Amino acid sequence: MREPDTASLSNDDAAQRILLVTGLSGAGKSTALHELEDMGWEIIDNFPIRLLPGMIATEGEPHAPLAIGFDSRTRGFVPHEITEMVKEYSRADGISITTLFIDCGSAELERRYNETRRRHPMAAERPVREGILAERELLEPLRRWADLVIDTTDLSSNLLQQVVRDKFSDAYRQPMTVTISSFGFARGMPPLADLVFDMRFLDNPHWIAGLREQTGLDGPVGDHILSDEAFEPAFAKMKDLVLELLPRYAAQGRSYLNIAFGCTGGRHRSVFTAETMADTLREQGFSPTVIHRNLKARQTDELEGR
């Protein structure tokens, strides 16, 4: 993977950032564009080259960065004309243009096409290998000229997504959405939880006179849970684990993360712990959404058990 000139990738807040994404068919251009879109970029794929000047010229005040994908299938695709056009507009004020080329070894591309049984765009009546070689020859001027080349020969789709995030997340990053929920095991596990903590090791307020009708949002219930000698050390370990994992999940490109706390009925221990964790994350700069699934559910002795 060739590293770009840092000047060409500088993130000028006053400039509209435009990324031109091209490369060999089957090398991973679509994967790269989808990842950029998930990161908040505006995406246009297979954009007619003749319309590119109008697109660049009409961009006004910058908002989200823009990625434009094109390859040998794109109408009006002539590599040397594209390079001259982009050079001209790169000199314009208020525009920052970068070119990304997605490359891949010919043998690996041939394996991918044979595996998926897709037809190569330049091998209509020829073997796949000949189409790949013809396209490589056509695109070589763009590869030499590109600011950044990513070779996906030994990269899985997930690794390519990670490389794209590492290279371009400085331009625009949407924070991971964190949801903290409480639930009752007696009413079923939450289907979308990523991390689940079982709070049934704590003393159950349901069996304490005066606390049964209250919930984990009420002060007396919280005081009772805090008085349990098991709560503080256990919660400290949970907090450390969550704070350790959140940036790691974000680095893997996760857009959503659901942290769930469960107790028997979902009204006392899980609710209090979820609220406490949410407060902890807010202190660390996160903005979690809190959902209490069973907070208003009817409680019964049979449901709570002993």
C-alpha cells in the first residue's frame, strides 16, 4: 500500500473535500465506498465523467465530504483526460481533491471472478485473465497518478474497511450510537444486545417491604442496591470493561452498540445499574440512550421467584 503525500490529504476545514475512488474491477471499490458512506461521506458511484466538472464547480460551502466512484465501466472513461481535469480543478480555491486507487493482484482477481461466476466488464468474449490484464493496462496511468493506492490482494473485506477507516476517518466521523437497556430475564433475553450483564447476584428489592412497588429509578431502591456489598466491586469491573471495549468497538467500525443489564423482573436491579452506567459514560463524554424494557411490567411473586 502506497502512502499518500500528506499535503494532498490535509483536512482543510475551509475546503470541500472530494475523494475520487477508482481501481480494478473486483478489487474492492464498492466495499470502500460503502464504508465511506457509513462514515458519513456523501457517495456517488459510476458517475459520468463528463458531468464531473459541473459537480466540482457547483460544490458550495463544505458539509460532509464527497466520494465519487468511477472505473472502466463509467461512461466517458479516458484516464489521461481524467487526470488533466482533476489537476485543473485541484488548483481551484475551496476544493481539496484526493484520488484513491484500489488495486489487487491478477491471480487473486481471477480467483474472485471464478468463485463468484461474475463476468468481467472487459472480458465479454474472452477469458477472465485477459479482461483483467486489459483493464490493468488501461488503468495504469491512474494508478501511477493516484495519491493513495490500497492493494487488497491479501485483504479481506473487513480488513479493507478498517484500512479505509484509518485513512479517511479524520475527514468526518459519526460517533458510535450507544444504547443502555434494562430487561427482565423472566420475560426473555433482548435479541439485539451486544454486552449482557446479569445483576441477579444482588439482593432483590422486590422482597423488601416498601420497595416492591418502587423501581430502580427511585432513591430508596437505589440506596438498597448500593448497600449490597457485592455491588460496588462488581460495578467497578463492569465499568472498566465497558470503557475498555467502547473505543475498540468503534475502531472496528461499529455504528451501534447495545449494553444490556438484566435482573429477574427488569424493574429494580437492572434499571438502577443501567442508569448508573449511563451516568458513568456521560462523565466520560459519551451520550448513551437509555431504554427500560420491562420497567412498567406487572410484578408478581411467581415471576420473581426466591
